[in-house]
Amino acid sequence: SDSAIGIHDLSFATTGFVLPHTALAEHNGTDIGKYHVGIGQHSMSVAGADEDIVTMGAAAAAPIISRHGADQIRTLVFATESSIDQAKSAGVYVHSLLGLPSATRVVELKQACYGATAALQFAIGLVHRDPAQRVLVIASDISKYELDSPGEATQGAAAVAMLVTADPALVRIEEPSGLFTADVMDFWRPNYRDAALVDGQESITAYLQAVEGTWKDYQEQGGRSLEEFSAFCYHQPFTKMAHKAHRHLLNTCGYDTDESDIKRAIGQTTACNTVVGNSYTASVYLALAALLDHADDLSGRPVGFLSYGSGSVAEFFAGTVVPGYRAHLRTEAHREAIEGRRLLDYAAYRELHEWSFPTDGGDHPTPAQTTGPFRLAALRGHKRIYERR
Ligand code: CAA
């Protein structure tokens, strides 16, 4: 059934630096075909020393606040799996940087890459209860694996901010959802590590099992049939994963598949993720940004969303693109965010990868590197100090 609640505005931001996969391939002797074709990645966003999930999240949300004001925003939900504090929500720093009213509820949510979809569903629930309320959802992550590990080529970083309202201008989110949870150890990050651990092949199997599980539940809940969808936005740890997932869905529904069917269904959704890399919670909404920015007119058309978070939790749901949506897009700003990144060579990338604050609670200013609107200026007395540039 149609819901009149959904995504009213969507804006993304990424880091100030980019490493092309050609530089990584040259360093480790990998055939570039494995990266460009095998996993479908061309470059990855890399965070400068003064950039993190807060500076990216605030940069993504700032244009939304300038366009719509902060008046009716009474809740900010921040989804991440690369959290910077075990207690305080990253959203509180963003709330401060954006100057949001004190009469706001702020919280951080976590379930690997699935967190932003939980945030979106919570936001819809709140707006359903009070249609005058607007909820700011921010998904922000830096994906980091060990140097020279198989996961390294899938690193990336980005934040997506979404304003969730009644009578949205971009996408109406529908009921029902298909849900799936399974206790698997495919990807995790213990509290004492800043790089994730992953069982690569297990994670792909777990993802595909979740696609099947969510779709089965979505059908049982009375969801749309496969043929009704114009496009599918998948969580994209690497863009080839969206191909694998869609092929699996088509096979589950009894279709033989060729690559052109898959390209038609997901082709426009990979444009950002292939140059930004894995942005974890933001990834599936980066797929939506790419679709809206680059596809032919989708007015009135249903789009399928598959949100997957390792561990694992997944949700399949539909959204209908609102007629007239194109007047509200941020295509140019999104292009600039991607094209404005500064190119790293392998040595400079490695230095950033290895950079971290000492943990002595002293005064540790960060080098001024970001070109974004906000920066992490220092760690002082164990406190993260942010500033507007
Ligand atoms: N030209 C073209 N293709 C090539 C090639 C070449 N020269 N060399 C290899 N390939 C292909 C391989 O055939 C393979 O394709 P298929 O999967 O279609 O068979 C692909 O390139 C990758 O090759 P490998 O499987 O040998 O690669 P790998 O073992 O080194 O690592 C990976 C792949 C497991 C995905 C690894 O990058 C990884 O661990 N990534 C992190 C985990 C991850 O992203 N998992 C995804 C699901 S979990 C999830 O979604 C949550 C999340 O965000 C983490």
C-alpha cells in the first residue's frame, strides 16, 4: 500500500582524497581486471587526518538544513558502523556543528551496513505518529581493512543525509518490508580494532542468503512482484556484489538471467559506489542518489531496495519515485563532491591508512588537509574537537 511518508531531500558527501585502483594494483601486482571487472571498483575515497564520520555527516546534512531550515527537525538519527565513541552519539557533534535546536532527540544506531535502513524505518514511524515532524537521517562510514588484505580493494568512505517527511518530494517508502536475520560471523570489528575482520567468501554467501530470505518474506507479506520494479538499489560493498545479488534474486524467482537483464535493473545505481568504494551504511542510499541523478525520468516508478548488514540483518522494501522529483536533486553538488577529491599516490594513501591519534589524552592537533566545510581539529584531553572551516 502507498505511504505518504518518505525521502524529501537527499545529499551526500565524501572525503577529500581518492586512491585509484590502478595505484593499488601497481603496488601489489594484481591484474587491474580483477578490480575493474572482478569486483567492479575503480577508485576509493580515503579520509584525511582531519576527516571522519562526523565531518562527512555534517557536510552531507548542511545543504539540507540550508534548503529547508531546522525548524521541524525534532529527531536526528545517525547510523554508522565505524563509530568514534563507545558512548556518545556521533550525531550530537553533528547537531552542534549544524546549530540544530536544543529541542532535538539525537541517537546513533548500529547493525553493520544495515543501520541506515533501521534509521529510515524509525524516522517513518516517528513521522507517522506526528506528520508535522521532520527527521534527519545521516548514514556515515569509513570502510577500512588491513593493508594488503583481500578487503583493502573494497575500502571507501561517504555519508548520505536524508530528510524524512510526510508528503516527500523524492521517494515514498512503501509497506510492507521483507525482513531477515541470521547469526553469522561474516564481518565484524571487535572494540579493540579499527580495521574490520572479514571472512570474504562467507560474507558473499551470507549476503545472497539474506537476499533470498528477505524476498521470501516480502512476498509473504504481500509485496510487489519482481516485474513491477524499474530498478533495484542494493547494498554495494563492491559494485559487482549488486550483480551477484540481482542474479540470485532473478534465479530465486525462476528466471534464467543474462548480463543485459541485470545491467538494466541495476546499471544506473553503481555510478557513485564504483568510484567512492564501500560506504557501509550509506552505500544503498548512494545507489539511490546515483539512480535519481543519472537515470531517465522515473516519476511514479517503483524501485526495490535491498539493505544488508553483516552479522546479519537485511530488509527488502519498495519506494515509489515522486513525480517532479528532478527539480529537487543535487546532481551537480554530488558530481563536485566526487570530482573535487585530490588524487593520492600509493605512498600518501599508506601514510593516511596508518595515521591514528595517540591514546595518551594529550593535545594532538591534526594537519589541515580537508577541503570540506568541517574538520576534526584535534584530540585534546581525550575529546574530539571539531570546527567549521
Ligand atoms: N580479470 C577479471 N576478473 C578477475 C580477475 C581478472 N584478472 N581476477 C579475478 N577476477 C574475479 C574473480 O573471478 C572474482 O569474480 P567472481 O566473484 O565473480 O568469481 C572476483 O574477481 C574477485 O576475485 P576473488 O574472489 O579471488 O577475490 P578475493 O578473494 O581477493 O576477494 C572479496 C574478494 C572476498 C570480495 C574481498 O574483496 C573481501 O573480503 N571484501 C570485503 C568483504 C565484502 O565486501 N563482502 C561482501 C559481502 S558482506 C557485505 O556486504 C557487508 C559489507 O559491506 C562488508
